[in-house]
Amino acid sequence: MTNDAAELLAELRQDHRNMAILLGLLRDETDRIDRDEQPDFELLHDIMRYMTVYSDAMHHPKEDLIYDSMRQAHPELVAGLERVEVDHQEIAALGETLRDDIEAIVAGTEITRERVVHDARDYMRRLNQHMAWEEEDLFRRAAQEIDNITIDTAHLSAIDPVFGAKREASFTGLFKAIEREAS
């Protein structure tokens, strides 16, 4: 085992900053839908593809490594950790629902504006609540115990397809939106 806990925790915090950028873009497009304006459905699709693939498949398992190590090293500090898996499952389900909505619209299926706005706001609200709780509570507890936590991250080989060093070409529209937002 290698002690990559501090690096992993730093990656998780960066992931949250990156997800906040995407949630801002999602909020802007959701507001367009709510105002009955034409949103950028390709951008919405890219955001939700990233959020449901990278975040759910890579980010949450990295968090689980930290939390599992905390449970083993300091069982007395695990208050609230039982919520993490339930939260991750709920967020994944909300994300899949929204992604399905967007994919259905792109495919030509009629879905009410209200449904998409509702599903988007539910997803954003729940993910923002979860990230705030982790930042304010769980990540702080993990940081306090970082020297006592040993994690083997050798099996974590996935590269962030949007914010990583090697960007995935299928996210070109999302890169441009992020750059516009940053300027």
C-alpha cells in the first residue's frame, strides 16, 4: 500500500471545483429552458455525460477510498459516513434521469419544459448539498487524519476527460463553454 491520501484528497477538492463550473453552465442552460429560450442541448448532453460518467464512475469511488480508510483507522470519527453511499446512489439516479431527459429531447421525443427544469434543479440542488457537506465536514475530518490514512491508489488510472491533461475530443463543445465562462 502507498500513502497517496493527501494527493487523493487534493484531487477530490479539485474535482468539486470542476463540477461547480459545470453546474454553473447547467444552471445557465436550465434557466434558458425555464425562460422558454433555446438552450444548447449539445452542451447539456456533454455536461451530463461528464457528470454521470466521470463523476459517478471515478470521483465517487475515490471518495469511497478515503472514507473507507477513515472507517478503518478511526471508527470513532465516522459519524455521517453511512450517508455517503446513499447520497452517491441518489445523485447518480438523479443524474441519469436528467441525462435521459436530454438524450430523449435530442432524439426528438417530446418532454415538457417543466419536467426538464424540475429534473435539472433537483440534480443541481442535491449535488450542491452533497459537495458542501463533504467540503465542510468529511474532507476536513479526512484532512485532520491524513497522516494516519493509508490508501493504495495504483488502480485508479482513469484520466479526467475534460479537466485532465489529456482532453477527450468528444467534449470539444464543453471545452469552449468552459473557456467562455472563464473569460
